[in-house]
Amino acid sequence: RTAEAQLGVAVTGHLGPNSPRGLDGRIFLALATRSTPDAPIRLCGEEVYQLNALTRVARQQEAAGQVLEAVQRHLRCEREETGSSHDP
């Protein structure tokens, strides 16, 4: 745990090879925030993705891209809610 963290992202899934049938290339992503170290953690989103890449390394890269896109969407939404002018 990092007491100062205001944003946390978790990703898990099946990148293969030998993934369970029907789960090959599927990842699950969750994003949570808190305003201060003492504030309660708020789950901001859960998403499921079916990766298109065929190799494990390519799927790792694609999953990392999905994580970064989810963070960017969250930061844009947060900016719109607060009226901040910083562009992530």
C-alpha cells in the first residue's frame, strides 16, 4: 500500500498460453480513487476487455495500453467534474 496514492489500478486476466477455454485473452480492470490518505477508497470503474493480440508479450502490451486509456478517461472525467484546465 502507498498511503499517498490517490489513484489505484488493478488488472488481472488470462494472457495465455493454456488459458481456460473462453477466457483466453480476456482481462479485468478496476480503478479506484481517494481524495486524501484518510478518505475512503471509492471504486470508480470495472471493465472487461477481450484482447486482440495473439502472443503473450503482445497481449501484455495491449493490456498495458488498456490500463493507460482507462486512467486517461478517468482523469478527463474528473477534470470535467472539477472544471480543471489541465489536459492529461
